[in-house]
Amino acid sequence: MTSSDKLKNLLEQEIIPDLEVAIDELFGAIDKAKSASKEQKEDLEEMREMRTECFAIIEELGRDELEADEIEELLSELIDMKTEKDE
């Protein structure tokens, strides 16, 4: 499996689903409280931006627009981020 495939799988199977769950949970908390705090609004915006960036990376991978070193760097950063979150 190439690094490109690994990155795409990581995004599609772990990162994006995790972001969507977190977004849904935040929406649930906001709905329950009937309003959103400034921090919740910022968190929601940040998660939405991250999700959009993930989809953009997948599109770039599909069009073969990323260099091998960029793919390796993104893969490394996402694995580190995922590992820190799971600890």
C-alpha cells in the first residue's frame, strides 16, 4: 500500500468519521443548552474547517496533485494527532 493510499484510508476511515462524530456531539450539546458559547462556536468552526481540508486532501490525492514528501508529512502529522487524541 502506498503512502497515498494510507493517507486516503486514514482520512476516509478514521479522521473524517471522528470529526463528524465530534461535530454531531457538539451540535447535540448546543441543542441541549439551547445556545452556543463562544468556545463552542469556535470549536465547531475549527472542526468544520478541518473536515473541509480533509475532503480537499482526498480530492488532491485523486488528481495526483500532492508530492510524495507532502503526502508523507501529512500522513505523519495525522498519525501523530490521532495517537495524541487516543492517549
